[in-house]
Amino acid sequence: MRWSLRFVPLLVWAGVLLGQSTSWRGAWTATGPGHGWKGTWTANVPDNPNIAFGTFTLDDESGKTVVQGTWSARKMEKRWEGAWQARVDNESYSGTWTARTPILSPSRLIDLLDLALSNPVMGSWHMGRNRSGAWSIRAQSE
């Protein structure tokens, strides 16, 4: 079965942990017109608290990983945003994402992940001009 990533979001809120060796992981869900997806995400500690990098999976109904990808995040003036990319059947797919939670100064991505430990964090994703939807994540500290 070939999976289309036309509406796959970037998991974005995987974590930046200022100088700590803790890593983060969690689950994500996303929706697009007439579609829904789910998977997992991971994040490790970068040196810069204003950026983050990680991985994500897209899982089928049985929980089997069918697509793997990478994501990045950066702190903008009032929000977190980033990009994602994945390969499926020798085709590259990519897009962008934005978190709905506004940044309260001073804010670090770890603050958003702390929130995701107890509450879903949500946002929007885009792929090209006409493909978009919503995403949410839950986090767990390792």
C-alpha cells in the first residue's frame, strides 16, 4: 500500500532542552480535508534554545511505521514555526507548520513541551499553496 503525504504535518513541537541530556518523544495526530493521520515524534537537545530538530513517523492503522521524516523548528518573534520533509517511493514531500500557542516572552520550546506533557499542543500545517490542515501533539519526557 502506498501512503500519500499530501497532508502530513510536521510534528513540530518536539523538543529543545537547554543544555540538558533529556530527550523528548510523543505522539501526534493531524487532519486535512477528508483525511486523518497519526504517528510518533522525537527530539533531542540542541545547543541553541531557539531552534530544534527531530524525526517523525507516519503510522498505519495497525501502528506500523510506513513513512519516516525529519522536522525542524525555530522561534520567531511571536510564535514557533518550522518545516518538515519525508520521502515516499522515491518522491520527496515537504511543508511547513506553525504552532497556535503564542510565545510569551521569554519562552523556550521546552516550555511548550512542558505544556504538551499535560495538554495537547496544536497548530496548523501547509504543503504547497492548497494543502493544509491542523495538528496536535502530546509529549512525554524520557
